[in-house]
Amino acid sequence: MKLRSKPYPKTWFEILLSLSILILLPVTFVFDIFFILPTLHEPYSFWYYFNIVLAVFLNLNIEANMLAGMLIDTSVDYEQCQPPPEGDAARLEWRHCTVCDRWAPPRSWHCKLCDVCILRRDHHCNIVGSCVGHHTMRYFVCFVIQFTFGSVYSTIYHLYFMLRYNYTLVVLHLICGPFPLFELVTLNVFSWKLLALYSTCTAFRYYLPHVLHGTVRFDRGPKYDCGLAYNLRCVFGERMFLVLLSPFISSKLPTDGYSFQINPNHITAKSVMAV
Ligand SMILES: [Zn+2]
Ligand SMILES: [Zn+2]
């Protein structure tokens, strides 16, 4: 696994976005564990410990997957790859990158911000300041899944906490007059959770079909849709059932990112013309 030579965000927007997640996640965690949890579950009970373990697991995994997406290099290694020779049918899948002035492999696209061609490029992610491509897809999808689950779980708990302590009164205080600092912090953390819930659920709903059908954003049609099991392996690797446990578990992908298995039922315009 190769690491990026410049693994930092490229713009002020990316710096603010990544810092806000790296800071707000632990802040929310501390608030939930020290203020919300002891009021909803008896301290040192089974559910008290269960929630602490689950929250620690989710927080560590979300941040570790995010860091992996920042650090791992998924660009085309032009020193290592050679396009198929002239006349070879596989060469038709390659395209010439005018910026790099090189022949780029199938499904790779140039990123203006990263200034390299990215293997099986999906998009440039502003949260990690890097492209989501062949080698980082797994970390991005795990990040989205865990962040979505964490947002739903944390927002439900927070809502339950507020309903239980009649926060309609707090909202009235917010409009009518002074109120204690704790209630203000509670409402602020809740609004950040709602924003996270909306963003993560939107991302989850968008990427789920891509993962299931083996496609990335720039693919057209079901050309690379080779069945659910294979599609999942193309994202999560051979040990797909373990990768959600930790980003440190290695899981080999079925391809090197330079050539791909094609859906045998997919008919392209080129193949029709060849017939
Ligand atoms: Zn390029
Ligand atoms: Zn990029």
C-alpha cells in the first residue's frame, strides 16, 4: 500500500470541513457519554457499558477510516503501468490524459485538485481532501456506513433525552428569556447531530446502489456489474465481512485497478459495430 506524498486538504473549505469533523466527533462523544448516558441508563449497568463500547468503537472507526482516506494513495502509477499494444482490443478501454500526457487505464480520471489521474475514480471528497478511488473506496464506504449508523443512533438517544426532560420548555426559554448554559449546549449539539444525520443519510442513499451494482460515478451502464458478491468484493475486498470492524484489517481487492472484469451480458456500441 502506497501513501500519498501530500496528504493534506487542498483548500480552506476542505481544511474547515475535515477539522470540524475531527473536532466535533470527539466533542459529541464526550457530551453523550458524560451528560446524556448517565441520565438514561443506570451507571455501571449492562446498557451503560454497552453504549460506551459501541460509541468508542464507532468514533475510533469513523476517524480511522477518514484518516485512511486521507493518507492512502489511489493515483495511477505511470512508472508501473503500460497501455496494451496498438491493435489490442483492451487498448480501446484506455484513454489519453491530456494533463498528464499519458495513456490512462480504464475508469481512471484526472482530478484537478489532486493533480493526478485516479484509479477507478469516483469523486474528490472535500472531507478528506483526496479522491475516492480504487484503493480508498473501502474506507470511504465504511466511513459513510458507520457515520450514518452513528448519527441515527446518537440522534435517537439525544431526542429521547430531550423529550424525557421536556425540552419544549427550553425552546420557550430560548424565545422568552435567559436559560442555563447546559440547555444551550444540548440544543447546539442536537442541531449538529441533525445536520450530520441529513448529510450521512443522503450520502448513504446515493452510494448504496453504486456499491451494490459495482459502479462508480463516471461509469455508464452496467458494464462492470458482475454480480452482487463480486461487486462487494471490488469495494471491500476478500475479507468483506471484517472490514467494518477496523480499517486496519487488510482485505485484498480482486483487481489491481488497471483492468477490470466486464459484465458478459453488457453490449457496447463498439461491440455491436464490430459484429
Ligand atoms: Zn491525468
Ligand atoms: Zn482529487
